[in-house]
Amino acid sequence: GIQVEQSPPDLILQEGANSTLRCNFSDSVNNLQWFHQNPWGQLINLFYIPSGTKQNGRLSATTVATERYSLLYISSSQTTDSGVYFCAVLPYSTGANNLFFGTGTRLTVIP
Amino acid sequence: DAGVIQSPRHEVTEMGQEVTLRCKPISGHDYLFWYRQTMMRGLELLIYFNNNVPIDDSGMPEDRFSAKMPNASFSTLKIQPSEPRDSAVYFCASSLALAAPGANVLTFGAGSRLTVL
């Protein structure tokens, strides 16, 4: 099956710093989403981004589908950005409708 | 829409007891997913349904687990008998066809935290 690798696994930032999270995937995809799991466990969709670039406030994401990676940028980080960030993909090849999740990047923003 | 609704939010039970988790998907979504999350194994897909029909149950751990979707607005995940290793957070999620063009996203419920003593 498709492999989804996220890096770094853990990240600690000072409030106000910027960061880049990476997601590499091993096969062509037709759906890619970024999720944030907050410290209370809730999983929230951040971006649907199978290709191209999107921005939402301090967050932006870029997916280069031909090179099979996606990046999530967090600028001017805040303590509320803490949590785990997951990348999830739907491969073209399977014909199925379930996303494959990476193992996540755990972000801790300290004041 | 109120989003994906799960109940109970927390369940503490003793080994051997039956556990039933419930989910109401977003109205109009024709796909429903059950996931389990643990520290050791991360987020695992257990089963998903399309138009109330189970499509892939290869992630269901064993015969003690069963899932049903009697109608488009309700699904259950049952564990009988429960064991301590079943302790986890169980998420329900729903979506439209993720492979279809357009911003079809997966929406999660708040999760049901299960503790089996």
C-alpha cells in the first residue's frame, strides 16, 4: 500500500516562530488533506490540497503532486497551534475511498 | 449542520462487558468511517460504509468487533466481549466521495474514549 511519511515527528517552537511540516507519499494521489488534532483530541480538517497552494490565515499548504510531497507552513505560531498534525492521502491506484494517514508531527508551542 | 455526532463521549466498562458506540454522520454524506486511535498504533481505519453497505472491514481486529449502519443517519460499533486492549479513542467520520473532483473532505466526530478495566 501507499506509504505516507511525515517529518519531523516532534517539533518544539517558541511562540511567534515559523515552521514547516512535510508529508511525503509513495504513490500518485487524488485527494490530500491536512488535519490538526488539538490537545483535547479533536481532529479538524485544515486543508484539502491534492495540488497547488492554499492559505488560511497564518497557515498555508503546498502540494507538489509530481514530486509526491506536501508542506504545511505555520507562521507566527501560537500556543493554540499545539497538537498533532496529520497528512492523509487517497491514492489513485486503489479505487477505494479511504484516506491513508501519516503518523503525524507533534507540535508544541511554548510561550 | 451539527457535524458528526458520536456518543458516548466517555465509556468506562469492565472486561467482558458489551460496548456499543454510536454515530450520526453529516446529512447527505454517503460514506461513513470508523477509526481507532491508540498511542501505540496511531490512527487505524476499522471499517467504512458507502450508502449503508460495508465496503472494507479489513481493519476490524477480530470477531469481537462488529459494525452496522441500518440507515443513512446512524451507525454503531459494537465490541462484545470487551477486553482491556480495546481501550482507545474511537472516531467516526463521514464524507462524500473522496475521489470525486472538488473539495470533498473527511469530517470527524469528537470521538468516544473507551476504557476497559
